[in-house]
Amino acid sequence: MREFIQYITSYLGSNQTPGTAGNIFWVVVYVLLVFTGISLGVIAMNWLERKILAHMQVRLGPMRVGPHGLLQPFADALKLLLKEDLIPAEADSVIFWCAPFMVVLAAFTVFVVVPFGPTHAITDMNIGILFMLGVSSLSVLGIVMAGWASNSHYPLIGALRSSAQMVSYEVAMGMAVVSVILMTSLNAVGTGTLSMIGIVQAQLAQHEWFIFKFFPLGLIAFFIFAVAMVAETNRAPFDLAEAESELTAGFHTEYSGFRWSLFFLAEYGAMMAASSIAVTLWLGGWLRPFPNMLAGAGWDQLFSFIPGASFLFLAGLCFYSTARMPKHPYFRIQTIGLAGFGALLGLVGLILFIPPVRAWVQDIFWFSAKVAGFMYLYIWYRGTFPRYRFDQLMKMGWKVLLPMGLGILILTAGVALYQQNLWHP
Amino acid sequence: MTNQNTLSHVDLETPEKPFLDANELVINMGPQHPATHGVLRVILRLDGEKVLGLECVIGYLHRGVEKIGEHRTYTMFNPYVDRMDYVAAVSNGLGYCETVEKLLNVEAPPRAQHVRVILTELNRIASHQLWLGTHALDIGAITPLFYTFRDREEILKIYEKYCGARLTTHAFRIGGLQYETYAGFEKEVKNFLNFFRPKIDEYEELLTTNRIWLERTKGVGKISAQDCIALGVTGPVLRASGMKWDLRKAQPYACYKNFDFEIPIGQNGDTYDRYLVRMVEMRQSVRIIEQALGALPEGPIMAKVPKVMKPPAGEVYHSIEAPKGELGYFIVSDGSTQPYRVRVRPPSFVNLQALDLMCRGQLVADVIAVIGTLDIVLGEVDR
Amino acid sequence: MAPVATPFFFYLLSALMLVGGILVITRKNPVHSALALITTLLAQAAIYLMLYAPFVAGVQIILYAGGIMVLFLFVIMLVSIDRSIKERQFNSQWLIGVVAATALGGLLIAVYTKGASLFPGGPVTVAAEGDNTQRVASLLYGQYMFSFEIASLLLLVAIIGAVVMAKKRI
């Protein structure tokens, strides 16, 4: 028993990720933490997407289940779990059964290497970014399996569309990613890194986020990735695979209940994964804003208050809405619920002010805040853009983004060589 | 212009040889499909995503409106026509009332005619709003739908105040109007116009210069003016092909000849032009309503019409410019209280014929766009 | 990183690969075969990982499992499956097949037994983990530059050939 406790505590002083340190206990703890976090994120996204989209479209969105529809995601989850789980008679039942798991597996495995902080990652692989791209590309297999196994036309077309789309955009995406890897090599040793943590540390060492590096090259590479990432996750305006006006629901037309909810989970998981890649590669990962320009203990102190303060702000919003709730007895429970939710947020905010927690959590906070920004963009796109047609989508991937990516790659390499005094034109 | 030549490429029997012998896909779109605007069933023959040909199967909403007409008196049949194009019920009512008036040889008094024009043009705006929302939704932009429905609500409120119904209004009677306008009618309509004018800009801001919208609609579902005429296509679809044909100008009915307005036309006959034409039509409708409100005369609202209508034996065809195109009524009277035969020429039904021609060689996504741009209402197609 | 239960994972992955490989040639439904092939490829990637070749493993997943096999499936799904199910699984050239398989197997065994000196006797010293990708790169773009470029030329020719064959008019 003592050995076990010692095994657990031996990691605590380490400045490595549990995977790198090889401590299985903490790996399991981190895996559980990360996956709980992702699932909570998906639940929050479910509510936020409906609410934000609704407000963009002059609607209220969910308002009935819980105050301001806060419990709507749970009601939906309950409904989906209780729903009959159909497998069409003519479907290939084994593959039909496997497909959603494949998609979820691909979407969630990616988070193994996502660095929420210098040590807050499940593991740090020296092929981190390659691993992320590779595993996320596996989700297309699940989609193709789902589409084919349904033995129905709409899912099949949806699957064909999404597979072609994902394979095409991966190429442009890869080009943008490689240009970042080139940027990481601009150090004294002259070798770059594929490790996710290494990429963020390179940005710290080079004193700028890669989005601003070699302006505008980094920005363009980021733009390419940002477009390709939306296409990779099958979201509007590239949501052809599930274009409801054309293919009813695309590859998951025949799915229902629990299995459908897995697709839903995977979609949002994949969105978060893609956003995490973008944040890590271009937006400085877990780094707080201006880590070098506004360096020093005072600034560190100030920035470390922001997580708690932002939760307190959310709590304040909740209390403000509570005060504005109708005074009718019918709304009493909802008002209490909203006040309770506000109190919960406030409590979390206060906890985040405690010094050790504050130090521990701020990396995670900045990372999540950046990812949340991307999630908002996803919703915004959905509210604004019409859908691309398939041939236009392909044209964009192969004739616009890929040449742009290649050009950026070559230019970045050239500028890097020039800066390192290795090449004099 | 020869029909044979213009339509010769519409041969369902000789598909292009599919590539790599991949199986040609036959897809049944509808009758329960989110984007066929009701219970339209389209049988698509696809090569991958390319449309080789398609066939419309209609009749799922057939209620025998024309046959019902033979068993109702002229007055009793009036509410039934509202159920054909249920998003433009007022226009349907206007067409029917005017046809029977022509048969009876009476004319509605000027005040009634002005109110009719106001309500019909409001109806045109409402119908175009519904079209815009659903069309944009089909192409993937979800937000315009909610904007248009928010604004359409104001029109429906005016209807509700005027005649008690929002959709199937039965607003007009043979010979004029049953109800005098309610107190504050003019002010409310004016308020609506002031409210609505900036809203058109708002819709256009979302779509007109949106790159994706342009790519999705330009050059999609092209149809030439000749093909339109050969197929009998009317309304905004015809006008977008460059043909300046609007019954409000060509064969003025009601009191349209008193008003000054323009007929927008397009050049390319593609989906984008049809979109622009309809947007301008909404602005023109606002103009017409303003003029009609300004010139709203006092006076009776009902002409002298016998309680029991027995029109003289004979037949009459009268058509009006409904939001979707030429809406015609052909009524044969045998001198009794009931029509001998009622035949409706619904614009949606005739326009739907062009679907195959417009979609051939395009992609599946374009079929959706074209169905949306034709602006069909299945209640009217099937009657 | 200390290796965990290495023999167990090795046998597990090898078994997975073998089963997958057998399923590829025995399943009548080509989609099932393709999925079995994907399983095999993924297990192979895991074995690369065990051999401390993470870069090769990553490339294996991206290219084979995520790229090529998706295109395989893409084509198979468009082809009528009913017809292929009715077709005979093994054709009449089984004799040649057996001879070829025996020859290949013999070669493998011969190399393994005779060429024992080629293989290191004990555990291999592994280069520092971070260096892996870099080493692959410097070998590819340094020592084997020429063969690497030849291979890419070959691929280019294949791409152009595919385009020419697929497109009726260019």
C-alpha cells in the first residue's frame, strides 16, 4: 500500500506529463479528467450553440427546461438514451454497429496529446501533431462505414461526400501545419519539433505567436488551417455530408437514439480537437496573452486573477438575469435554479482565486478560452453562411487552399533560411 | 422558335454513358423530404452527383378543388381557392372574384379595388418573404428564414385584424369586399411599409453579395426566355430570363393601371437573377401599396350583386399576376347557381414543368436550389 | 519511457494483423475485406510504435489507414457488391499462388536462419526519442536523396497516368 502511495506521489514533483513520466496511475486520472472535461464541453456547446444561434436569428432558443433552457442538453441526452435504437433490416449490422464507436474513438483519442499546459497533457509524443492529424483522419472511416452500412442512398452519398472532402482538405491542412513546424526550427540548435508541447514552447522562446510570425505568412497559414478545419469537421458552410436540405441528415440518416448521440458527441469532440490544434500551433496554446511583453511577477499576478474574475462575471450575469426573471409563482423554481447556478459559478470563481489552484488552473483556462473562441466562430459561421456545393468545395480545396499552402510553405522556408543567414538571395 | 429544337435535349431515354461503369443511381427525393417544399416527389437519376434526368411525381396533395367547384355555388366556392396557394391566399381570392365578376359583368367599386390591391401586394410581399426564407434555408443559410418570418408576421397581423384569418383569409367577395377596413388600417399599413423598407436591405445584406450565395446561385438552373415560353413558365422565373411580361402591366386588372411601378427583369435566367427580380418586386410592391394608400377613395365597397348568383351561360377566362406567376381561372357557366366547370391554371404547376430542363447536367445540390427558386406550393400544384 | 508488457502487446498485435490479413482474402464482401485490411494496417502501425519508430507509425496511419484505404472504400462502395459476392473467391491460378507463397516463405526462413549475423544479438540501443523524426529526415534528404527523388518521380508518373486514364478528354 505504501509503495502504491509512493508511486502516486512520486509523480507530483515531476515537471513532465504523466505519459512521459510513465506513471500509469496519473495517466488514468488525466484521461478521466480530460474526457470528463470534453464531455462537459460538449454539453455546454450543445446549449451555447442553440442559444447563440437563436439570438443571432432573433429567437429565444430553449427556454422551457430549466432557467433559460440550461437543462435542455440533459433533457435531450435523456431522450436520446431512452429512444428506440433502430438498425435497418437491410443494413450491414456489424459495421452499422461499429461505425459510431469508430468516430468517437477517433475524435477522443486525439486529446491524448493536446497540451492544456506545460505538464497538463496526458502525454507528450515527439510526433504529437502527426499523431493528431493521423488519428483525426480516422474518423472519416467511421463516417464511410456508417454511410455504407445503412444501405440507403442518402447516407451513401453523404459518406462519399465527406470522405472526398476530408481527404482533400487534409492535404491543404498538412501544408499549413508543416509551415508551423518549420517555424519551430528557428532556434539555436536548428531543429524543429512535432511535439505539441514543444511547439508552444517554441512560441514562448521566439517571443511571438506563430500567427504573427513572418507577417503575413503565419496569418495566411492560419487562415488555410482555419478553413480546412471547418471542412474537416463537416460543419457549416462545408456541412455537405449532413446537408439536411439535400441529404436529409447525410451519413447518419438511419441512426437514432444512443448511436446517433455518439455521432453528435464525436462531431463536437472533433470540433474541439481541431480548435485545439489551431490554438496550439498558432495562438500560443496555454500561454497567457503577452507572456514576454508584459512579463514580471506583477503581471503574472494580475493575469492569474482573470480566470476567477471571468467566472465571477458569469455569476454576476446569472444574478442579473435572476433579478430580471418574472415574479410570477410559476417561475419560482426556475428563478431559484438560476440563482443556484449563479452561486455555483461564483463558488467556482472564488475557488479559482485560491493561490495554488490559481497557479494550477490558469494554463488550462487560457487554453480553453482560446478554444472557446473557435467554437464561437463555428457557431457564427453556421448562422451566417449558405452551404457550398460539392464541386465548389473541391475546387476551393485543391485549387485555392493547396497552392496557397504550398506557396506559404516555400516562402516560410525561404524567409527562415534568410533569417538564419543560411541563404543570401 | 421551335419547341422541338429547344427541348430536344430533354430526352429521358439516352443518358450519358456513366464513367467507369459506376452504377447509375436512382434516388427518390420525397414525398417526405425537407427540401421539396411539401409533398413533391422527384425521381432523380444520378451519375455520382450529376443529374442525368429527373421526373416529378405529383398528386400527393390532390383534394379535387376543381371538382368541388362544380358542386358549390359561386359564393360557396370562394373560400376553397384560398387553399390552393395557401401562402398567397389573397391573390387566389382576387383572381376568382374578378373572374366571376367578369362573368356577371359587374365591377367592384373603386374603394374596394384599392383595398384589394393593397392586400394583394401585401400578400405578394408575404409570399416572396416565405420564398426567400425557405430558398435560403435550402441553400444552407438558416438565418434569413427567421428574419423573413419575423417580418411576415406583421403582414399576417394586418390580415388578422382585417378579416380574422391569417393564412386562408377569404378577404374578398364577388363584387367587392365584405368588410370595411378597420379603424387605423391605413396607419398600420403605412407603419408596416416604413418598418419593412430597411428590412429588405437587411435581407440583401445577408445574401446579395455573399460569395457563397453568389457561387451557389449564379449560373444555376438557367432557362432561356424561349424555353420559358415553350413550357408556359410565367412570373418571376420568366422575367428573370429577360422577358418583360407582367399581367399587371400587360393586361391591367383591378386598378393597377392607376399606379406607377416598374417590372424588374433579369438577363441570365439563373437562380441569382430570379432572386434579384423577387427582391426588386418586393420593393415595387411597397411602392404600389404607398400609391394605393395615398389614392384610397371613399365610397361603397360592394357592387350591386344579386344574392343568388345566376350568371348567364357562357365561359370566361381571367388571369392575374399572382406572386408565383400567371394565375388563371376558366369558368364555364350553364346559367345555374353552380359553375359547370372550373379550371384553374396555377402558376406553380406550370412552372414545375421546367424543373427537369433546369436541372439537367447540374448537381444534386442544384436541384434543391432550383426547386426553391421555382417557388412552388404543392397545394397549388396538386389542387 | 519504460516499455509496458511488451511481449503481450507484441503477440496481441501480431495476432490482430494475422487475423486481419486472413479476413482480407476470405471475406466475400469487399467492404469487409477493406475494413479488415485497415485493422491490419493499424496493428502494423502499433508495432512500429513498439519498435520506437513513431514517425513511421504516424505516417502509416495518415497515409494508409486515413488516406489510401478511404479511397479504396470510396471506389468499392460505388461498385456493385452483389455481383462480386457471387463470383468465385479463388481463381484457377492457385498452383502458381502456392508456389509463389512457398518460395517467399522459404526465402524468409532462409534469411532468418542463415543470416542471423545480420541481426543484433541483444536489445538494441535506441536513439533518444526526440531524434527519431529528425533522423528519418536527414537520412531521406541526405544519404538517400537520390532514391527518394526517384520514388517521388515514380509517384508523379503514376498520378499523371491515373489522370490521363480517368479523364476522357483533357
